[in-house]
Amino acid sequence: MTNREQEILILPKNNPMISQCELADALHITRSSVGVHITNLMKKATF
């Protein structure tokens, strides 16, 4: 798991209602990048 993927997982832990746009703003990346990271996390979580 990359550092960025870990950040994507940690932020919602403190704020479960955070949107992808808010995640993107907090991490200073685009919304589409957040989507890519979430997709990658889902692939890694699937056995």
C-alpha cells in the first residue's frame, strides 16, 4: 500500500462523511486521483 493510499484511508477515519472532493482538497490532489487511489485500494482488498 502506498503512502497516498494510506492517507486516503486515514482521513475518513476522523471524518466518516468526507467526500471525494474534500479528500482531494485536503491532500492537494485532483478528485480523479482520489478515485484512482480508491480503485487501487479496492483491487488490493479483493482476494
